[in-house]
Amino acid sequence: MAASKRRSPSRPQGYLDFIELSEEQRRQVAEIRRVFLPRVAALRTQLRALRSELVEQLFAAPTKRARAKATVVRISRLQQELELEVLDHILQEKELLTSSQQRQFREVIAQQFQDGGLGIHDARAAR
């Protein structure tokens, strides 16, 4: 099965959009994403809502410090859940790749993570 060239889409859905995949690999990636993308979208939505809630709490008069701290804890838990989902996703996709593709994948992941977030799967990226 010949590999087909993948151009970086204007709005990539995943890290593997940046490397060449065979037709079979793309089919398997699509199945993985069918489950993964709705999960992370829901987490991002919850994170944005909690961050908006936090802003309101910070500037309410009077500010209720305990309530704001509790919201920060909820944000931290959701952020951790998002990062664990992305970790599992990366490991699932890695299993589909040849050793050469895994080297390319590593470079993509390193580049995506360089700004301290999750790259295209970060809560900030999906607006």
C-alpha cells in the first residue's frame, strides 16, 4: 500500500496530519479520532466555561476567595484530564506508525509542545 502525501491542512485535527500516512493508517486514525475528538472538545468547553466563571468570581464584589480557589482546583483537574486524554491518544497513534514515521511523529510532537501546551489539542487552540 503506497503512502500518500499529506499536506498540513489549514486546521489540522491531529498531530498525524503533519506526516505521510498510508490509506489504511488514515482509516485507523479516523477511527481513533471518532472517539478522541469529541472527548477533548467537551473538556475544552468545560475549561472555557470554568475560566469565564473564574473571571466573574475574581471581580465580584465582594470577592469570595474560597470559591475562586475551588474553581481553580476544578480547572486544574480538567486540564489534567485533557492532558491524559492527549497522552493516550498519542500512544494509540504511535502504535500505527513505522519506525521512520515514529521519528517524524516525535518531531511533530516536540514542535507542538514547545510553547508549553498541548499544541493543536490544547484548550487554547480550539477556538
